[in-house]
Amino acid sequence: MIDTVAVALEGLRFEAPEELFTSVMIETGLADGYASMRTSIGDAWVAFNGLGVSALVPVGTIDEMELGDVTRRPAHSRPMPEPLADRVEEALRSGRSQRVPFDLRGLSDFARAVLAKTAEIPPGQVRPYGWVAREIGHPAAVRAVGTALARNPVPILIPCHRVVRSDNTVGQYAFGPDRKVRLLEAEGLDVGGIMGRQHARFVGSGTTRIFCHPSCARARRIRPEYRHEFDSEAEAFEAGYRPCRICRPI
Amino acid sequence: MFNKPMELSAALAANLDAAYPEVVRALQGQVFSTARQLLGNRHDAEDAAQETFVRVYRALSRFSTERILDLRIRSYVWTTLINVCRNQARSSRRHPQTALEVDHGFVDPGSTGVEASATWGPRLARLPERQRTAVVMHHVAGLPYVEVAEALGVPVGTAKADVHRALARLRTMIETEGEVA
């Protein structure tokens, strides 16, 4: 006798929904999802997976279909999960991304250290490439810092645009120097008033005898009558100034 | 692909990221169908299946190569699924508003899925938990008794007995329904 119950139960075996496979791949980080988000220089594709944000690419600099080439994983268009989207939107608004989880697999330890240090630079401020190199314990690796920042997979969120040349010029940017300036201005940096070879590399306060990077929040509070400019740290030391402990200019 | 369990473990040990998608592809239908009958609705079943595969991947990525080679990956997936389903059933009992979302209208093109799920769901729900799990894994997912036993952590004889008792109970239920109608 054929067991009708057993046969009926067999009929309850279904194909898994195709969405299941994609969700598992994204959640495990074997694939990326991507969504469009607004930044201060226009819309961007933001790629993500279960580990965090893996890439940011301004719309127009790349075709949507090429996103998978950036992260070297298949990419699927889909809304970003709300808790992550909240953090990313907040970071794009405030310029501070400390609460955003990033998926930086595939980068070297050195590159990750460069990006982590860069993420500490407050919005509206800039630091030289040499500063990043010094801060992560590789003072001679200035060019390597530049290379690591040029390959930053999550620009804007990890603010490589806040790293500039030590001669006070803005320097290169993956999406062109114009966009770098626009990003800095959008954050409130007086690019024209601070950047450029004609401006001093360091600024000191005559009352505290402390010298800073010109864009340091402390430096911007110095009243004009006490403001002194220095072109080198030697000049500042000679005048009896010590370096700021917050922006650590040397 | 991966007809023998050994090949599967070897592939996972050699390159977890490359081999894992195949594991998901190979097992997702059975895992989803099992979760579907254990949890009673499609939405919870999708969540449980996803969580199962994600948990297994995260565990594997922490394991040493030797441990993956020794692992019976299929039974590891099934044990994880049973735990996930148990937890999810427990939390939906605690939050009854989600338990009310049981969908009896299950549309699956090319089958009599709607009717089948609607009539079998409540019947399966009336079985004791271990019998339900065993009969669903054996007859719905089509797993051999050995794998059912391994996943449930019981001897093969016990798994067989659970399946047979479950079938007997289901038959009785149908006969009683027949009398009522």
C-alpha cells in the first residue's frame, strides 16, 4: 500500500526563494548589496554587506554594473538595512564616521592603519600626508600613505579628502582636486584662506605659546592680534612655542 | 557537484569563500522547506534559513582546516537549523502578534502548494516537537534516517520510531477529520 501521508508530505518540499541565496551571500560578506545615497558632492553608490560598508563610488564616475569590480564580489541592488543606513546617513551629515562599521578585507594592515587614522581627522580640518605617516608609526612612509589613500574604497565616509600636501596645497584626489575642494568647503573649511603655498604651515597663539595646524579647532579660535604664523616647526620652536597636543603638528 | 560528503568538506577546507555558495545552493531547498513546516509561515522560514546559513558560515570561518575536514557539514547545518527554529518558535510565542501572521495561503507555481500547506500545517503543529522535526526532515526534506538522527542527537532507531509515530498520528488525524466531514 502506498503511504498517502508520506507522499503528501513530500509534496511540501519547495524551492527556496531566490532572495534567500542573495541575502545569505550579502550577510556573510561573500557578496555586496548596494544602494544610492546622497553626499555633499552628489549621489553615490554605497556598497555594503554583513560586515559593514565596503565601498563608496560617486554616481557618474563608474557604471552601476562595475561596482562588483571595485569590491571584487558580486553586487546586488537593494535597500541598505535600516540600522546601517541610519549610521551612514548620520556620518554623511556630520562628517564623522566612527559609528559606521567598514568591511576593509583585502587591504593591508598598513592601508587599514592609514584609513583608521584618517577617519580621526575632524570635519573641516586637514592634515598633511606626513602627519598620517608619523601618527601610525611609519614617519618615512609618506608616499605609501598617499598610495593607500588613493585606493581608499570608501571615500567621503573615510575622509581621505582631509589629507593634503605639507606645502599647504590641496593635492590629488581620486575624483579630481575640484571635488576635494568642494568637500572641504562643504565641511566649513576656508580653503582660500588657509590652503595654498602663500599661507603659513603653522599658526601659533601669542598668549599660550602653542602652535597648531592652521585648520586645528584651537588655531581657529586665536584672536587676530595674538595670531602668529610660522613656515616651519624650527621657526616656531625658536620663537619659544610648543606643538599643540590635540592636532600634533609635529 | 559535491556528491560525496568528503568532497564537500575538502572544498570548504581548501577555500571556504569559494565553496560555501555551493553549500547554500545544495541545501537551501531542503532547509527552507523544513523551516517552512516547523515554523508554519514563509516569512519566518526565510529568516530562519538565512540565519542558519549565516551562522554556519561564521562558525566555519573560525574553524581550523583540520576541524572543517573532520566536520560533517550537512549535519552541522541541520543541527543549526533545528536550534534556530526552536529559538524562533520560542520568541514568537513570547510575541503573539507575530505568531498570528501564519500564512495559510502559500503560493508555489506548478504545485498544489496552497492547499497542501493549509491542511498540513495545523496537523504538523499538533505533533510533539521531536516527532514533528523528525517527520518533516525525513519526509518533507527527504533526509535519510542517519542524518535525521545525527541532527537530532538521537540513535537511528529512535529517529525511525519518531518518524513512524508521527506518521501514525497524522493518519489518525486524517481519519478523524474524515468522520467529521
